[in-house]
Amino acid sequence: MSSTVLILTEDGDTQARHVARALAERGAEALVLDPGWFPETARLSVALDPSGSATRLLLTDDRRVDLDRITSVWFRRPAPPQGEPAEEGPTQQNGFASDVWDTLDCLAVPATRAVIGRAQRKLYQLSAAGRLGFELPSTLISTDHDELLDFYLAHQGQIVTQVLNRPWAITERNPQEEATALTDPKGTGPFPLVAQAQVLRRLALRVIVAGPRVFAAEIHSPESARRLREHTLPEDVGMRCLGLMHHLGLSFGTIDLTLTPEGHYVFQEVNPGGGFLLIEEVTGMPVTEALCDLLLPSSPGG
């Protein structure tokens, strides 16, 4: 029986479409689905018999998909369902769809949604990375403005800030904006806020982990994404990356590191839905092949 892979992602995700084509080239069927289509252009239906055995169907205007035939699911970047106009509609739609995804009896990449949700928590990531031997920036996560201001002053203003659990961007930050946010109690924005001491950077690195395989790329300029090249990680850093992903329960994702002028590899964050397509296109590293191996574990080389 051929494999069927369900890819849950936001509409227009070129990375997901790229992987779907690669899966098709291997003879697998790939179904790319945006949960935001529910219930307008896609519907879900689940029937339970007296023994509790379930039949799960995905219904569109032109397709009827037996979700129990799915052999693996890639939780790429699924958006919540659109829901009904009523206030409780989106919550109900999201809850039902979540039940369906969470009860699929198949391989989940990079993990189940519950594991992904835990792995995305900033404090959990930092604690795990530190215990595994990664160097971390000095960090404060707080809902208290005075604590944040003290942290800002203690580091002579050389910090970066982020609202908790929002992805970091590899960009240059304006120190004046940091100062305005922390010295004005009304300017700090939503809480909790993550403040980290600024780390001198020789290179920004994106490490892509796919099962047992590790790919690393240098980002030489945040202003030009195409200034990328392959990077050879020291063996101990590569093993630490694998260990962190294993600890978080993830089989796939990206790890952002900073390489300092002194040669230290400083941990920034893990992103289970991090991008890799541009890196693969520029460097030629076979990330898609490794990801397909994860999604098709019975295939040759998987």
C-alpha cells in the first residue's frame, strides 16, 4: 500500500508544496491542508461504532478522504479553523479539529501537537539547552517593568527584547527602540517580556535537524538572505543539537545559534516549524530528502 502523508499548514506555504512534490516523486500521496479552510471549503466528520472504533473523514467539494489511511502527518504551520461568525464558533471548530488531529493513529512529524506546544515554550527551551551544555545569553523573562529596567541598566542597554513565545527574527535591532520600550512603563508592550543580553556576533547560524541528520548554514547578513553558505559544526555542538531535539521530543526543526568572535556557539531558540527551503536551494544540502525519509520511514534510506 502506498503511503499517504497529511501536511497541515497555512495557505500558500511554498515549503509545504515543495515537500509534497518530493513525496509524490517517491510514489507517496501528499495532501496539503490548511485547517483555516474549515468549515468553509473543507469539513470533518467522525463516526464511532459501539466499540469506540472511529472512522474519520475529510470532505471537500470534490474529495472524500479517509483520514484513517493517513500513514504520517507533518504538523508544519497549521492555522486555526475560521469558525462560524458566532463568538464561540472558532473555539468549537478548533477544538473538534484538534481532537481529530490528536487521535490520528499514525506517525507525527516533528511530534504530536502536545509535544510541539511544550517544545515551543521559551523557558523550557532555554532550560533544556543550558542543561545540555549550550552557552546561553544572560536572560530575564518577566512581567515586572522595574525588573526589566534593572536588567537593561545592568547590561548598559546592550540587550534585545521579545514578547514571550514570539519567534526571534535574525535581524539587526535598534538599541534606541529597546531603551524607549524599557524606560517608558507604557512602552514595554505586551507581557511577559523576554530580555537577553546582546551577544557579539560573528555569524548567525541556522541548524536544521532531521532525525539523525544535522545541516548547518551561515547567515552572513540579515539584510540579504541569499548570503548563505554551508557551515561545519564542531562534533560536540552537532551532538548537542541532536541531544536537544531528542530531549524536546522533536524529530525535525531548526535551531538558531550565534557564533561569537571568540568561537563560542550561543543558543537562541528552537523552532519546530522553521524554514529551510532557501537554505537548501542556495547550499545544496539535502534537507528535503532527509525530511521525506522521516515522513516515509519504510522507504529506502528511511
